[in-house]
Amino acid sequence: MAVVTETIQISGIRCERCVMRLAKVLEGHEGLEEANANLMGQVTLAWDDERTKRDALLEAMARGGFRELA
């Protein structure tokens, strides 16, 4: 198991409710080991690189209205 950890900056988080919505979007995602978000839009993700990919996690977040900032 190759666990990758990365912190990314996303748009769409403005309140605690947004953090909870993001948690719901990522809940049960295959291969996701850990996800932590703060109100500044920083999300730290840890995933098993053999079971999911960064792009799949970003797509899941985008479906919930959260996008990575460049």
C-alpha cells in the first residue's frame, strides 16, 4: 500500500457547513485514508495510490462544488 499525502487549496469553503458538505462528498471514496479541511480552504488528503488517484478525488470534490485553486 502506497499512501500519498497532499495538502491542496480549494474554493468553495466558506463555513463549517461547507466543511461538512465536503466530508459528505468524500465519504466512502475507495482508497481515501484521511481527509481534513479547514475554513481557509486547505484540504489535506491521504489516499492509497493503488486504489484511487488524485484526479479521482479532485473529480469527486468538483461534483460537490469544490475546485482546486491554481
